[in-house]
Amino acid sequence: MPIIAPSRLPRSRDRLMQTPKRARVRKSLERPSAADRPEETSELLKLALLTDDWTWAAAARRSLAMPGIELKVGELRTPAEASMLSGRDVVLLKPKSMVRSCWRACSRLGGRDESLLILLHEPDQVNDYVRALDLGADECLSPDLAVDELVARMRALVRRKRAREYAGPSGPVYAFDGWTFTPGRAELTGPSGRTMYLPRNDLRLLALLLTEPGRAFSPDELSHRLEPWNRAWIDWRIRVHRLRVRLTLIEPDAGWLKTRRGEGYALVADQCREIGRNETLPQADGQGEPERPGRLASGVGVG
């Protein structure tokens, strides 16, 4: 009888079923627990759900119980309290039917600068969507969307809204060690006047480090604050190294992005401050607009 090598032994059905479970448990242990995560997050998506469909609301509450999302639920037919809607990124309207109270809610909440308004309803006719958009809704979506797609659409709308705010006249401009950083334009300008457009991941990383100069952010905290919805493991060593490479293309001796062993990554610079708004930013002589993110005005780029 031939001897079967251990690596070729047939695996039982029970072992095949247990392997994914062990992998999931191991993966969950690698990620920080809720108690170890910071309470505040720059990318926390704050939602308010106004509905009279409580069966759907109960299912939505369970589905949206994920990292990076904070949900409050209220009654659609009664005016929502200001405290409930205050600070919400998105207000979701989920009526059973397009009755008068729903139209009043669209008219009352539409066009608020503070938050976006999304109507979740399967229209009986196209005019329902048209009327909701005319009354001030920012988007109309089907309530049958998969949760991941719904969350992705909301994040995309919030990102565009924040980008418009940063890029407007009131967007901030920061200065440190002769460098100038404009998040709204994704521009980073060195002491010599060379300018680069940063890709989105590098832009968000630098903006977070600038919130607390000198403080080291651990990899777990960076993952929670910048990508709380991303359940995959992120190698921040690669992302920080990539940002350092971009900095050396602007100024070869740029050394203010530090790695502290056992602590994390920090921006160490003197006199880091907000110097004004977008309209006050001086333009460097002879510097054109970069062709794409990660590219200098001279055409030298990375990744």
C-alpha cells in the first residue's frame, strides 16, 4: 500500500469548514478592539435616519452597526429635534410611502449646509424623485441597495461636499518650516517654491499629522481615523515611505516626517500654524499646475 505524504492527506469536511472560521478569528484578533480605539475619528460618518418604517429601521440599525458609522434614528412624521440633526453628515429619509409628511420633511431639511439629505424610496413614478430633488434632496436611492454600496455612496457624497468646502475661499492654508500645505487644492509647496499635487491617501495622511504636530500616531490609530470602513490590514510603512519619496522630489533634505520606533509616525516641525485661507495663498513664480497627483510642475513624478 503506497504511503501518502502528509501534505497530500485528504482533509475532512469539518476541517475545511473550520479553516475560514479560524482565519476570521485570527484576523479579528489582529485588529484593535473597540476599547483600544480612539473615540474621535476624522472620518467618522455620522448619520441620522428619519423613518416611519420601523421594520426596515431595525434591519438598517443592525446592518449599519460597523466601525466608522454613528447612527441616530428618529420619527419621520414629527419635526426632528435640532440636537439629533446637529453635526450629522447625512440625513436619511425612509418613508413607507410618499405622503405629505415626507414632502414637508424634504422641504424642511433640503438645502441645509450642515448635512446632506438622501431619500431612500422606490418611486411609484419618476416624478417622485424629481419632486424630492427639487425640494432640496441631494440624492434619491433605492432602499434595496446592498449596505456596502449604500455606505460607499454616502461616503462619496460626503467627500465631495468636504472637498468643495476645502477648495472654497474659506479653505485653510498651513505653513511649517518653510513649507506650505493647502488641503483644498491638494498642494504641497516646498521652501524653494516647487509644488506637487498629492494623491488622496497621502493628502489625508498629511492632513491628519498636521492636526497635532509632534504627536506620534500608531498604525492602528491611523487605520481607525483614516479608513475605519476598511477591514483589510494596511501597511502604513509603505504609505509613509511613499509620502517620504514624494517629499524628496520637492526638497531632497525634507526630514520632518519621522518614524518613532514603538510609537508610530509624527510630523516634527517648528512653527506649524494656519496662515490664512485659499485666496491669501501666494503663487510661486514660474510654477504651473501639476498634470496629475504625485507629479511636480517639472514633470517628474512617482507612482
